[in-house]
Amino acid sequence: MSITYLEAIREAQAKLLRDDERVFIYGQDVGGTFGGAFKATKGLAKEFPGRVLNTPISEDAIVGTAIGAALQGMRPIVEMQFADFSSLALNQILNNAGTHYWRTNVPVPITVRLPSGGTKGSGPFHSQSMESIYAHYPGLIVMTPATVEDAYTMLIEAVAIDDPVIYCEHKYLYYHLKADKLPEKGLPTGRARIAREGRDLTVVSYSAMMQESLAAAEELAREGFEIEVVDLRTVKPLDTDIVFASVARTGRLLCVGEAFPWGGVTAEVIARVTSAGFHLLDAAPQRLNAKDTPIPYHPNLWSAHRPNAKNIAAKARALLRE
Amino acid sequence: MLQTAQRTLKSKRKKLAAPHERFLEAFHWMLLARTLEEKLVSLYRGGMITGGVYIGKGQEAVSVACGLFLQKGDIFAPLIRDQAGRSAFGEPLLDVTRTYLGSRLGPMRGRDGNIHRGHPRKNELAMISHLGAMISVTVGALMAKRFRGEKDFIGLSCIGEGGMQSGSFHEGMNIAAVEQVPLVVVATNNHYAYSTPNDREFACHDLVDRAIGYGFEGYSLDGTDLGACLDVIGGAVKRARAGRPPQLIVASVLRLSGHGEHDDASYVPEEIKRKPFARDCLKVAEQTIIDLNLADADTLAQWRKDAAAQVDEAIATAQKEPAPEGDREEWCAISTRELADSFE
Ligand SMILES: Cc1ncc(C[n+]2csc(CCOP(=O)(O)OP(=O)(O)O)c2C)c(N)n1
């Protein structure tokens, strides 16, 4: 048997609905016989009547409603149809959910699922990676699972957490990633993972870029380089310890992210390593992100816009020569 | 609460829409709110309050009716000018003075101020500044109650005519109707959003007409008339409780203060102050009390004194309390402490 990243997300939600009567799913087209734009909730409305609810195209109100329900003891899971549309819910997520515990001492246990990242032909408005925006604001936990196993266990964990969780699931990984079976338990939330061991250079990455980084490491292995790949798993909190430990071993750091280049997760990792671990570095740390333009539609442009195994390997090679 | 209220009527010139006890109870909260806010204004002028002071002068009648009919288990989402409603709902005066004066012991502990306060665990939602955002939050709270099988609950969410023009408000109203939750939305048109008059806020004939478009039942209200406020808002609460569609009330008043106390409202022309909706609801209610002989002048004076005493006590208490301190604060924005991003 094999299970995809997307199926893992569906299975996690089925389990959550089964095990916890406080859980309900709220989003556009998630209900009925349709089961979501990507089918992440397929069949769930039938299996759990009244708990998988279609909503109007009202991202602000969808999240606002989830916040209100969470304050009254529910554990809502919001599905944004695409991460890109969560821009319309920024106010509720950042200013309402994100400030609530700090202001009132009452946490807001909502999970917002963001189908994130680029796929061929999706263009500027169905491809975005928004994790850095959410991580920038206080009060939120931001998950970016890169494997089928993490997609499953981290979503279950997200709903268990009393604070708002932004769960960035990558659309490119939906069908591309497969696992044999789903685990009972994953690593604790907030813990990064060494996805591949190596001693020459550390690549820190997450979500789909973690998979690209692994492919780059494979390519470089054929050239005799041992690349260590760190999978951040959650970008907030950021597991700085694992990153430091890895850089201490390799002395070289490359951070790879699919989001736009100004600021963001890769910049944050590098800022932390240079400010507190400058002595660990043998060369100036580097970062690779998407380009500073909207995300292009055409596959030729799109594949040149975002980092991929090839240009990650090229960047790593250059850094290895430093 | 109103020991001195006289039940016997000497004059029947005017028919009250609400029972007298309720009218007097409402008046009591209005008076308390007015007294408190006047005191807050003088503290502000004396430099004793950091940040803004936003008062509900002229809107107490609408506001009090919003709080008065709510029962245990109901959800209340007050906004900027709802001191009277908050008090009627059960918010202690100390919550207000502690928040305005920055006491560490207040509900917001110095982390937020003035009107941005609430007690979510006691069903008084803590507004964020962003207008319109609290409508859908109220909807969600009501859905949760329905999910759990609770019975006999409603929610009441307040808004100004300015906030009514936000996308968030429209989305919230629509989703409320889609979810058919027992919600009352009370919109107070005080004719200004900060300095912007109605004609630059909206172009529809009457805001209440929107009710039908949202799938609400809509009612207009003279917000200067306490009896009418109790009648109309009380009626809406009753209908929501009885399972009618969501209810929209649009009340008309004039904001009898600046937007905040930093604002002299010099942009409000004199002629609008002579309109019927510019009447001071507290004075109107007081006149009704006198006309109907519900209380005499001495009793009213005594009530004012009582209110002032309560307010003074709440202020004195909060003033004696410790302020928060930056180096003793717990700088953690999430409840799951072990997941805090603690790199410095
Ligand atoms: C979304 C949003 N934009 C701007 C503001 C700044 N602001 C605060 S109150 C206010 C006027 C609000 O007018 P109205 O809703 O009619 O309420 P009123 O102050 O008249 O009671 C404005 C513009 C805000 N709080 N929220």
C-alpha cells in the first residue's frame, strides 16, 4: 500500500473528526460530495454529517467564525482554497487570532490549512508561499511539513495545540510524495530533523524545497560532496539548536526557501547563525529563494523562478569552493 | 438596585414602551456610564491616562439596551461606544478603570488599553480595533454553542455606521445569515466615522435596507429614545431567541463628543446639532422619568451621587494598583510556552 502527502492530510482530518467531537472543517467547497479543490476532505462530509461545512467566499469571515468557535471550545480546521487567498484573512489571523492570547490570556486553538507553493501553470495567484508573513507576526505557530509522515502527524498535532497554527501544506508534494504507511507518532512540534547526514555543507530548508534540497544533495554526492540537509518542519518556532549543531559540523550554510527573497525564513536562519554562531562558519552563509517577481504562469518561467535541485546544487557547489 | 424608584404614575401623558423597572434600570446604567466617562475624560485632560479615551456620549440608550437583555450564556461583542452596554452585561467598573489606568491587575494587564478589553471566558468578546471583524467572531461563538447542543442562547454584536462599510462587516453579516445563527447586530449611525459624515460613507437610501440583502430582518430605531431602544432591541433579542433570522437594528443618534478625547469635533456643523437625532438620550430619559414621575429631582440627584461614588472608588482602587513592568513581563504570545520562538 502507498499513501500520498494529500491522502495523509485527508486521513489526519478523518482521524481528528473521529477522535475529537470539537473538530469541524470549514472552508470553500470542502463539503458535500466534492471534498475540496484538491480533495483533501473527500468523503468527510458524508462520514461526519454537519461537521464539514462549505462556506461563502469570505476568507475574513471564515477565519473570524473559526476564532469565535475556538473561543467557545471548538477545534476548527479552516481550509483556505489556496494559500494565496489567505491574504484576505490576514486581519483575522494576525490581528485577532495572533493577538488574542497575549491580550486576554485566552488562547485561540484554530488550525488554518494553506495549500501553498508553486505548481506548473498556476501563476501569480495560486502559487504563493506565505509562511514568512505568518511567522513574522507574534502569536502563531507555522508548520511546513515536507514529508508524508509529517503531513499526517503534524496536522494532528496542530489541532491539539491550544494556539493558532498555520499549517502550510505544499501542493507540489500532494501527489509527488508517497509513503508506505502513516506513523503513529512524529517528532515533537518545533523540532527540526536531519533529513540527510553530511559533513561538507548544511542546507537548511523546509516544505517542497526540502525535497529539492535532498535531490541536490544526491547530485552532489555523485561528485563526492556530503551535504547535510536540515528539514525545519516548523518555521515558527525555529529549531535553531539543530541548525547550529549542523553548521558546527559542516562550517557551511545554505538556506533554501520557495518564498520571495526579501526577508523571510532563510534570512532569519542566516541572521541567527551569523549573530550567534559566526565562529562556526568557514564561509559566508548563502540563501536561495524564489525571484523577487510575482510567480510566473509558464512552466519555462516558473521553473526558473523558484529554487530547484539544479540551482540549489549549483549554489552549493559555489559555496563549497569558498 | 433602584431602591428609590416610584412605581405609581401620576401622569400618563406619555406611554412608555418598556416596563418602568427596566427603564429605570437602564437609566441607572446609562447614568453610571456617563458619570464614568466624564471622569475618564477629566483624567485624560489631566494627563493621567496614556493613549486615547473614547466615550459613548449620546449613545448610552442604544448601548444599554444591547447589554440589558442578554442572559447567562449569551455572547456580547461590544465596540467603541458601549460602556453602558458593557456595564449592563455585567462588566465590573474595575475592568474599565484598570484598563484605562494601566493596572497590572486588570483584564488586559497593560497589554491592551481603553475600549480594547473583554472577558472572552465570560462571553464578553474583546474587540480588536479593525472594525467589522467581530461580527464573524460572534457568529463562530454561536455556532460552537449550537454544535454542543446548547439551547436558548443568542449573540449581540455592535457596530457603527462607519464599520458597516468594511468588507469584514459584509462578510460577517452574510455568513451569519448563511449559518442562521441567533444573532442581533446593532448598528449605531452617529452620523460620523471619525470626521467623515454620512454622505462620504455610503450612498444607499437607508442602511437598514441592507438587512434584506444580507438575509436579516431589519429595524430602524431612534437611538435618543430609551423607551424605543428597549422596545426595539429587546424585541430583536426576543425574535433571535425564538429562532427568527438574524436581526439588524440601525439606530440614529449624533456622537456628542469627539471621535476620541483628542478630537474637538470642530468639523461637526452647528445645524446638525439641532436635528432630532442630536438629542442627548440621557437628558431625554431623565425628562421622561420626571414627566412620568418615576423619580423626583432629589432621587435623581441621589442616583448621580451614587454613580459618582462608585466611579470614584473604582478609579481610586485602580490608581493604587501596580503597573506592569517591562523587565518583569512574560514576553510570550502563545499559551504553549514550550513552543515559543525564544531566540534572542
Ligand atoms: C478597519 C478599520 N479602519 C480604520 C479604523 C480607524 N478608525 C477607528 S474608529 C473609526 C471611525 C469609526 O466610525 P463608526 O464605525 O461609525 O463608529 P463611531 O466611532 O462613529 O462610533 C476609524 C476610521 C479602524 N478602527 N478599523
